[in-house]
Amino acid sequence: MAETVLLDCANCGGPLSPQKTGHTVTCGYCGRELEIRGQSTAQTQASAPGLTEELLHGFKRAVGEARRYSTAEMATRDWQCYEHGLWPVSARASSSFGLGWGAHALIGAPRVYPSCGDRAGAWAPGTRQSRTEWVEVDFPEGPPARAIRVFETCMPGATFALTVKNGGLEERIWEGNPQLTGGDAMVLEVPLNPPRPIRTVRAYVSNGLGSSWSEVDTINLVATGPVPESLRKRPGRGSRGTAKPFMVVLAITLAAVVGVGLAAENCSSETNASQSDGESQEKRTNQADRKSGTTLPRPAQTIAGGNMMTWSASVAKMNAEPTFWATSVSAYSSQYGPKLNAASKATGPPDVYPKHGDSPNAWASRGSSAGEEWITVSFAKPVVARSVIIVETLHPGSLVRIDDVSGPKPAILWEGTTGRINQARVLSLELSTPRKLSKIRLLLDTTRCSGWSAIDAVGLVPKRQGGKPGAGKGRNKPPK
């Protein structure tokens, strides 16, 4: 006879109805379909307090007082809270997107705030399909807290309840109707009257209010008195206040690895993280990803007459020219990660275009708005080219120079600006005279755009056979 077990959902922690092992069940809270493998797959239902079950259903009633502050308002309220702030030292979540959006992102001072958007460095739930998610953080021992702050950096307004834990029991201190507040990051502040010592805080988040994930950067306790020097944290431990959507965080922590492994077994109910693991991995990633400095000598020679155009073309039309795509990367200033958004993602035909937005399949530099960044791509064999193709798929407008580095004397093929737009774009540099090229270097000024810029592909269009060179069809629009 099959064993009957009482379980919590491995995704959101919600209680499931009694099930037989070997069967599947759909969670009534987050909608995730789960396979029941016995008590090893989740906690027993008896361990789930009634308050958790209630809040996983979403907002029910108003409890306590709270206010959300804009970034402008928080600028006058000491949001960095250096002397009087306690920051999380460990974290868990009902689910996590993983890597750059794992529970480990909640540890310490803000990484993303005051920026707003779907950006690595803040926690995000594992799916857009869930109804309610939660994050839980632990604080070091310190002075009593007079307020709790939740830093919301994507879909702000989604946090609808805060609870504290004492001896395993969960106590609701605030609940309010979730309602999106707009495009600015927000800080939800819940006062504690009277002040009290707090070690664990759980925030419940509505995940179905908008078009993106509901994300939390971190949670902060505002102490009644100065905290010990050893506990003081400054913001920007990873992204220095700027992060990017859908890209791997600078530090792939042990928590993310654990989360991915457990998800593969469909048996994860929490993603755990530790501060020391995150910091050590970040150091290793920093060393692995940066190959050289970002300041380049300026080539002495400039090839005049190049004309930069936009090209409204599908990938099929670009390949019909034919276009020779870069086959390898010779050098680069930095890359966001060793696999996702690596420099190698700029090789081959476009993987992302015509889509615009953050994707792991295009090259992006390690930091956003970090100044000069560059990448050098090589081609399988020299091409007598009439034009150079650059496919931009995130925040076009950072490209400021294209160099020919095929030989011992680099030359500038084009220098200028192309204008910033919010859609994917194909740039075509029409050369005044066909030129044999085997290596191309792109120079970006990443301060020109807010957030990361991404290059999907770099190609060469060869000189026409039996005719005069000229601008390709459709390449008749100067970049806006």
C-alpha cells in the first residue's frame, strides 16, 4: 500500500492536501505541479503554522501601519543607515530564480537600490507564475530595532506582509493591500512601537501584479542606537547601486548552487545563503572574468569616409548577403560572467536579435556605466569587406569607435556616436573603400547609457563580385 504523507509545497511552503507517494499534486497557492516522493521531499504539514497558510493566500486584512518612501524621500532619511543599521547575515526564500537573483542577494546592504528594474543583485522568485512568495532573513544580535525597511527594486509595492519569528512562532506585525507604485524603487518602512530586539524577519510578496518579477534587494533593521563597528555595512557590496536585468550576478554563491541542485530534484523548499560563501566566490569571479585593463591606446591612423547606418533587416536577410560572422574573441576588457553574457557570446550569427532586452546570449561588460569597455573579435579568414555589421540588443548607443586591428598598425575605421534607442538595432558601417579585415575591435563608452549595453554579433559583408561597392539594401538610415 502506498504511503500517505502530509507535506508542504516544495516551491512556496504552502500546505498540501494528504497525498500518496508516487502521485502528483498541484499546489493551490503557487500553482506548481509537484511529484510526491515521501517525506524526504518536503517538511511535514504539521510544521506549517496557520499564519503562513493564511498569508500564502495573499492579502486578507489591514494590520499595523507602514509607509513607502521614494528614492528622493529616502535621500533625506539616511537610507544607507550606516551607524544605526543592521543588515541580514543569512537568508532563505520560498523559491529563487537562482544565480544573480538567489536568496544570497538579500544578505548585507543594498546592491541594486536606488536603481529600479529587473536587475541581478536583488532576490527574485523562481517563476512568474506563482501567486505569493516569501523571503526570510536573519540579523546579528544588536540594539533593539525601531523600524523594519524592505528595499523593493522591481515591481515595488508588491510586499504586502511582514512577520517576525521568535522561538519558531511567526508573528504578524504588518499587512497591507499590495499595489504597484510605479517606476521608482521604493523602501517600505514599518515602525516598531515600542522598539524590540529582532533576529528574523519574513516578507510576503505578491508575484502576479505586473509584467515582471517582484524583487527585493534586502531588508534592514533601523536600530535605536549605534551598532558595533564590526556590523556596519555600506551599500554597493556587489553592483555599487547598479545592476542589470536577467544577467548572472557578479558572485555565483554557494546558495545559488544549492538552489539549482535542489530544484533539479524537485525537492527544494528553501534556498539558503551565507555571507562568507558569497564574498569568497565574488573574489574568484572577479579574478577569472577580467583579462586586461580597460584603457586602450588610440591608433595613430584614421580611415576617413566611413558612413554609419542602421539596417532594418531580419537575420535571414543579413545571412543572405552573405555575412561572415566573427568566430572567436581575441581579447576583451571585461565580461559579465564566464558563461552567460560572456565575451564569446558576441561570436556567430545573432542569438538574440530581433529581440531587445537583457539576455544571457549577448556580450556585456562586467559593470554598467563603468566607462570604457572593449572587445576584439576575429574571423575565420580575412574578408575583403565593404561593411562592418554590429548587432546591439540591449541599450544601444554605447558604441563610440571601431578599429581595424588585423595587422601590426591598428586603424580607426569609424568614430562618433549613434544615438540611444530602446529597441534592438543593427548598425552597418559602410567603408569608403573595401578593406581586408580579420580582426575588429569595438570600443564602448558605457556611461552613455543607463544600465548595461549588449553586443549580440559582429559581422563582415564582403565586397560585391563584378560590381562597384556600395551601401547594402536597406542601409539608408543614419542612426537616431
